[in-house]
Amino acid sequence: MAVDERVEWFSETSGWLNPITPDDRTRWGVWARGALGRAARDAGLFGKAETHARELFSAAASAFGWSAETSFAPENARP
């Protein structure tokens, strides 16, 4: 599973009352996504998310009498 939300602004009227362009908003979104990813990594959220995902999938599989093997991308391939 993956969530990759890429938003690109393409329709906005800029003018002297609104000097912000669609490119500005797109660039800010890319910057914010990167800053949030770094903050999550620095806070150890990836490890916590992996632990919770393993618990969730194991419990769901166990409810059906199955077992689950969960793997994740290597750290160097993460955002």
C-alpha cells in the first residue's frame, strides 16, 4: 500500500491583488511535503508506523486463522 498525493495547481488567476501564481502554490506544496517527510523521519515515525502496521496486519490475518508476513522498503528508498 502507498499514498502518494501529488497536487499541482494549474488554474488560478493572479493579479495585483493576488500576486501568487499556480507555480508558487505547487512549489510550496512540494516544499511542505518534503519538510513533513523529514520531520516524520527525524521523529522516528516510520519505525512506529511499521510496528503498528505489523500489528494490524497480523491481527487481521489472525482473525481469519491466517498469518501475515509484512515487509517494508529499505530505509534508503523511503521519502
